Amino acid sequence: MTSATEADDGGPSLFAADAVAYTPAWRFIAAALEIFGRGSLLAIVAVLWLTNAPPSNPLKMTRLFSGLFLAPEIAAWCVARAYSARVEVDQGIARIIARGETIEIPLASIAAVEPWRLPVPSGGITVRLGSGRRLPRAIRTADPVALLDAMVAAGADAGIRKGLDRPIVVYERARLAHPYGPLENWLVKFVVFSLVPAVPVFRLHQYITYGGTFGEYYTFGLGPYLAAFGIWWATWLINLALFASVLRAVVEILALAVAVAVPSWAVATRGFLGIAQRVVYYIGFPVWLLLRLTA
């Protein structure tokens, strides 16, 4: 393994992809942040369900959501940005181009490649060298299997692929077979779609409290009116995020169970679960709300 400050000039690589090249400590920190943040959403849902009482103070819920979920998610994203890299495979060489450093690994020196047992954050690999040492960077990339295939094609020992039959790798490959579409974009899924419940419920609140759609505006002015709408909008955004977290947990648990029990069904099952999740979220939720408002 050699280290340089700049990548070698040359023709196009056999394989090239954006990646995150964590040090072991920062990979652990990033994983812990994501587990804490997303686990917090499920914990909030559990508390609300056990107490059977919606939060009476929307500002308190906003602070909880921001502190327990948004802050860890943003921190994990910052860690990933700090360790962003590019992975390239040329004939006989794998190269990790990170910030201010390029690490080159002769493919012949790679003894094993270990897929992460826990795909958090996302899926990735750890490279073990012939000397017994691990590469000091853990590589997170969109498709670790494609990276391994490129390494073997470029001269690495075919034995490095032996860990690819693990259920966790089958599970990750099934997820890659059905990439997230525009409906899974967080702006669409939460910021925009939360207007679907927020607008009619806010209008109903205005009628009940102030006697008309713009009652609060006529009484107190534009600032308080917009602030009130913002609170309702944020409240429904959080409610949808909590709902989506439960749906996602169900999907991931079922997808992993199928990958373990019947690997050949993993891809088809993942596709079905993804469609079912979107139907329940984008159609089932508005229907439920309409029934509640018209009951």
C-alpha cells in the first residue's frame, strides 16, 4: 500500500464511483448517530402509542424532533461529507482519493474483503491486506458488490467475493435493485406532502376558532397568521416523519427476513414492499385523514 498527495494521471479507470472512506472511529460515530436519530423516531412513536395521547404542545414536539432526530442526522451527514472520497480501480491497483490524500492498494496484496455486518450508515466493505492488517479506511459506496467485481476483474484474487452470499449482502443488493425514486425524496415526501393534511386542518381550525379561513389574519395580522400556519405545517411534517419511520421499519424487517429465509425472493419482495409502502403513505394516509375529518 502506498500513499500520495495526488492521484496519478492516466486514462479512464476500469471502475470509478463516489464513496465515503471512514476511519474506523468515525464510521462508528456516524453509525451511532444514524441509529440514535432513527431509533428516536420509533421511540417517540412508542411513547405516543403507550400513553395514547397526542402531544399537547407542538413546540415541545418540534424541539424533541429537532434534537433527537434532525441534529444526529445532520451530524452524520457532516461526517460523511468530511470523509467523502472517490474509489477507482485500474489494472492491478485500487485507489481511494480522499481529501488531501490518495491511498493506492495493489490488488494482489488484498487478502479478503469483508462486507459490513451492519449496513449502517448504508452498506460498505472493510479491506484486509495480506499482512493481516486492515486498510485504515472503511469504504462506503452505493454498490460494494460492483466494486468487488471490478477488483477481481482487474487482478484481485477471486476469493475476496466469498462473503457476498451473506444475507446482509443479499438484502443490500435487493435494495439497490429498487432505487429510491422522486417520491422518496425528503422534500417531496415530507416538506411538500405535509401540506396535504396541514392546509385543510389549518383551515378547519380557522373556521372553528375565528369563524373563517382568514379569521386570525383579520384579527391579529399577517405575522401571527403565518406563524400559526407554520406550526400546523411543522406538526404534520413531524407526524408524517413518525408515520414513515414505522412504515420503513416494517419494510426493512420484512425485507431482511426474506433475504435470510428465501434469498431468491429478496429482490421481488423488496419491490413489492416498496410499492406497498408508497401506497399506504401517499394514499392510505390522506384517506384516513379524510375519514377522520368527515366522521
